[in-house]
Amino acid sequence: MKRTSLIPELRQIIAQEKQRGRVIALVPTMGYLHRGHLALIEQAKQTCAYVVLSIFVNPLQFGPKEDLSRYPRDLERDVNLIKHAGVDVLFHPTEQDMYPHPIVTYVEVSQLDAVLCGATRPGHFRGVATVVCKLFHIVQPDLAFFGQKDYQQYLIIQRMVSDLSLPIEVCPVPIVREEDGLALSSRNVFLTSEQRQEAKVLSQSLIEAEECLLAGERSARELEKQLREKISRNCHGVIDYVEVRDAGDLSEVTIIERPVLIALAVKFGSTRLIDNKVLEVIPHV
Ligand code: AMP
């Protein structure tokens, strides 16, 4: 595996591979890797001859009161973890490499960025879209892989690619979970053992919502209410949002008739966890 922090060196490496006719995949991450990230790499490897993994904790997507300074970082641990994963080149730029001077050009994917995580983290998705657009220009991948754990992020990137006619296929990868259902996240290391224990209620509540839907519940508000109650009863976490929205464009839903996204964010102390499930509706016969 090659590794570089330098944009010109990475461009050179990729130009060579493109000349050889290789299909290039990009897997963008913020590091402190886990099995969720490995699933993205694995899927990339299955479809593309050359896999670029980026690790960059992007300051643009953190609000002033968020956890940028304490976000876990350990490059050597990450390098060890991906030794046999099939990454061809690891790109790990510094902040100076990515933003040598204060940035004044941004990519904003409006509407989609105003709801769910965007409502409570203003500027977050502008930071995400800007850094991903920049990575797309640096790497020029044919395919890029994003986890459905960050479903809103995946939709936003897909929309950015479509609106700006970028020649890139955006590929979603299903959520990887712990045995008890908790979605893997680099932030899980911050949970106390009690919080970790309680956090399993998030995925359990999503499963319960699916069962309610299967049993015939079609009211989005009623599902949200039941989810909120289940979470509040079973943990000390503070609910940021629990919402049922259209899975295609995140628009509001009252009666569930099309595929919906059930998304939630809950704060355990200062650690904010997100989870979601896309639910199809089987029409009544
Ligand atoms: P992050 O390093 O948290 O910014 O995540 C980098 C990529 O990995 C994003 O596309 C995430 O959606 C994806 N990812 C993170 N956790 C998971 C997970 N548990 N399952 C699937 N994908 C994930």
C-alpha cells in the first residue's frame, strides 16, 4: 500500500493508474477506522481495480462547539487495520495540505441540508459537500463509496454529483452494526460502559418501528411518538431528533405510502449518535 499526504504526489500516482486503464474507487473517511469503513473498502475492491482511501478530519464540517479537537485520530492504528484490506493508496493530507489558505469557496446542497442533522448542525453539510467535492477533484474517481449510516450525507453527495454533472457513481453501503445492533462509529469510543449498554436502544427502537409498520401503522407522527417513548424509557440519552421522512428526498411525510427513512440522533453526554433505517411499505391488498 502506498501512502502520501501530498496532493501533487497523489495526482501523479492516480494519473499513472488511469493510464493503465484502471477503474478508480474513492472511500472518503475521517479515520479511526472500524468494520464499517472496512465494508466500504471491501465493496470498493469488489468493483474497482484501484482503491484510494482518504483519511482527513475535516474542520469545515465541525461547528464551533463540536468535537473537532477531541475527534479520535491514530494514523498508525488505521494503517495496521487496513494492511490486508486491499487499499492501494492511502491519502492522509494535513489541514495545511487541504486548506493552505482560508477557504472562501463552498459547495452547498440546499434543502436537503436544512433538515435532520442539518437542522441541528448548521454548516455541517456545507463542510462535507465542500471537502468531498475537493476530494473528487483531487482523486477523480470513477466510483465513490458512502455508508448508509450517514444516509443524509449519502443523499447530499448523490445530489451534488447529479446537479454538477460530475462523472462519478455514488455507491451506498449498508450499515455495519455491533452484535447488539449498535451502529459502528468512531465516536463510540467516547461512551461510558453504561452509555454503551443503553445505546443499543437506538437500533432496537428502529426495529420496533419496522414491526409497527409491518403490523399496519401508517401514521408517521405515531411512529415517531412510539420511537421517542421507547428511547426515553430505556436510556438517559437526550433526543436531538426522531423523524420519519421520504427516503428519496427527505421531504415531510404524514401518511406512509412510499419508502421512508426513519432517522434519529441522540446525545449521550457529549457524544452524539445517529442511526437510521429505510423502510419499504407493502401496499394493503
Ligand atoms: P466517517 O469516518 O465517520 O466520516 O465515515 C466515513 C464513511 O464511512 C462514511 O461514508 C460513513 O457513512 C461510513 N460509515 C461510518 N460508519 C459506518 C457503519 N457503521 N456502517 C457503514 N458505513 C459506515
